[in-house]
Amino acid sequence: MIIDATFVKSAAHASDLPRDGLAEVALVGRSNVGKSSLINALVRRRIARTSAAPGKTRLANIYRVTRAGAEPFYLVDLPGYGYARGGAAAARGFNELTRAYFRLVRQVGQVRRVGGINPPALPAPPAPPARVGALLLVDARHPGLEADLKAWQWLRQTVARCAVVATKIDKLARGQRIRALRAFESVFDRPVQPVSAVTGEGLDDLWKLIAQQLTSG
Ligand code: GDP
């Protein structure tokens, strides 16, 4: 499978995000959960910088990704949350940019839906992404962390297509995996996708999940 991926930009504000109608898949998770490593493993290229200093990234990094034979989409790497050393603001959960990103996605969708009754003098709203999916990344070794559960509750209310991905599965032995995945399933109330950026395990299935988010009605 041929994958083309390019860095588009870092966005400090939701208004800096590209709005050209391409589908988007947003990645969220605690700092150090393995988000950058997973992005690199997915696109098979060192495109995302893995964090030497956890909790530093406060920008959304946007990548344009094309898999052979499929429509391009944006992979939106949102700031990590819940890193204690980031102080009270970081511990609170999603940062303002992440909230603004999902608010914007929702708002633009609503504007589009009521577009027909807008007075004609108003400028056209920015093109909304055709589809938006969200992946919540959780560390396979830590099922049921409060910060992850809060993030999940928030995401489920906000984004129609969301799924949970358990990172660093290679760090668990067979028996531990089964127990961890069961624990995840019970706290998130759905199966989670185990992956490893190190061994490549689960990446094909994750691509299938992404393809579903990009295409499902
Ligand atoms: P981010 O802060 O969420 O972007 O996390 P990084 O991708 O920078 O990863 C944080 C740390 O976890 C780094 O030391 C990575 O090498 C390590 N890591 C990330 N993914 C994996 C994985 O799948 N398996 C293992 N064993 N380590 C991983």
C-alpha cells in the first residue's frame, strides 16, 4: 500500500485550520500516550516529532494523507492533555485549541445545515470538512484513567464517529493484554483497537477503522 503524507502546518488557533472540505481524522490523547509515534507508524515515515519533553505541544499539527486509490484527508494531531507537570490548565483536560477545534467542526456543520435560511447578504461559511472522525488514544497499560474517561465522554457527545485506540500494546504480555482489553471494553463500553508503533501490530486494522470513519454515512 502506498501512502503519501505531507506536513501542512501547525495551528495555534482553530481559525488556522484548513477548511477546504477534505475529510479529517483527529487524534487526541494524554501527552506521552504515543501519538506522534503512531502517526509516523501509520504513514511509515518520520513526519511527526516524538516528544522529548512531554506536555510541550500546544499546537495542532496537520498532515495531509493520501492512501493509494483513496481520497486525501487531514490527520489532525491535537495537543495532548492531562500531563500533570503542565499545571492546572493541562490537568483540566482538553486544552482550548482542542475544544475550539471540535466546536468549530460542529458549528460549521450546523451552519451548513441551516444554510438555506441565511440572509443572502451574509458571507458563505468556510467549507466544512466532508467528514470528521476522532480517535482517542489511550495507553494499553492504563485502562480507565479519569482523564481518558472524561475525554471520551466529551468526544462522544461532540463527534459522531469516534473510536478508542490502545497504544503500546507490545508492552503487555499475552495474558495482560487480554485482561487490559477487557477492562478497556468495560470502561469505554465498546471494543478498543490495540496497536503498537514499535511492532506494527494492529496498524492494518487501524487503517480500516480510519477508512470507515472517512466513508461511513
Ligand atoms: P506523544 O507525546 O503522545 O506524541 O508520544 P510519543 O510518540 O512521543 O511517545 C512517547 C514515548 O512512548 C516515547 O518514548 C516513545 O518511544 C514511546 N512509544 C510510543 N509508542 C510506542 C509503542 O507502540 N511501543 C512502545 N514500546 N513504546 C512506544
